[in-house]
Amino acid sequence: MNKKELIESISKKSGLSQKSAEVALAGFIETIEETLAEGKKVQLIGFGTFEPRKRIARIGRNPRTQEKIHIPETTIPAFKAGKEFKDRVAK
């Protein structure tokens, strides 16, 4: 499913126009991005949790030259599915 198909599905299930569904989805995504950028998590009971996670600095290798390279610490977005969501997908 791509973004356009998701907007169509939200529109059908919620009774919103496609434009309203698109605005709502954009607001949802933007809110999650802003919250994670602030270092906070977004917890949706029954669905899951979006949270920022730190990856520690490490030494990697360039696959072409086998030269060692330093990979700096970074923060990445992560999602952990909730129990109800996991159970529904497992059916």
C-alpha cells in the first residue's frame, strides 16, 4: 500500500473527504516527527510506540577497500508494535 492508497482507505473508513484524510495523515506524520526530534516518544495503546533510539559510535569497514571508517553516534526513529497489533497481524 502506498500513501495514495492509504489516504483513500482512511477516507472510506472515516467518512472524510480524500483531501481531509490527506491533511489528517500529514498532521499525524508531522506530529510524530516533531515529537521524536524533541527526544520524546509517542505511545498509541494497542498499536505501538514510536521512539528515538541512539546508535552508538562504532568502527565499520568500507566494503570496497576494506578500510576502517568511524561511524558516529546517531539517533534513529524506531517503532515497537503493541500486543493487539502483533496479534492482529499474526492471524
